[in-house]
Amino acid sequence: MKAVVLPIEDVLDLHTFLPDEVPDLINDYLLACRDEGIFSVRIIHGKGKGILKKRVRQLLAHSPLVRSYANAPPDAGGWGATLVGLYRPEGKSGQAGRQRT
């Protein structure tokens, strides 16, 4: 499989990826964001039947990188996107208890 190079931005749109690619993609993306100093991201999973959203939320719930996650506001995708807060690396301010909504 050929590696896909993604620009590291604060938005990841999952529409162009296969379901099997999502777990590794999300983990790699969150690591890359944190390394780039991006600690708040939006993951667009779409509305559909909610299957991909559920899978994304399961991955976020088990990630040690994730501080919090919640539905995006209506103007940022509503329940078709998830806002994710990341922990800052050790020694940086802003680490709080994990919140899930």
C-alpha cells in the first residue's frame, strides 16, 4: 500500500478513506498534530447512520493523546464532526482531566 501524505491541519475529513484505514489514520494524525503544536482538531466523519462516528468515538475514548471530545457546533458540522482536544506533551501547561461528551 502506498503511503498517503496529509498536510497537518486542524481538520481531518474521513470521507476519502476506507474504514480499515481509520484506526491507524486517526492515531497517526493525532500524534502529528500534537507534534506540530495543534491541540484542538475537528474530525469530519459525516452524519450517515452514525457507524463511522461511533468508531471514531471509540478510538478517541481509548487514545492516551485525547483530553476531550464532543460534537462540533452546527456551523462546524454538528453531529457529522467531532471536536477533539489533545493533551499537551509533558512539561507544557493545559493538561486537565479527561472529559467526554
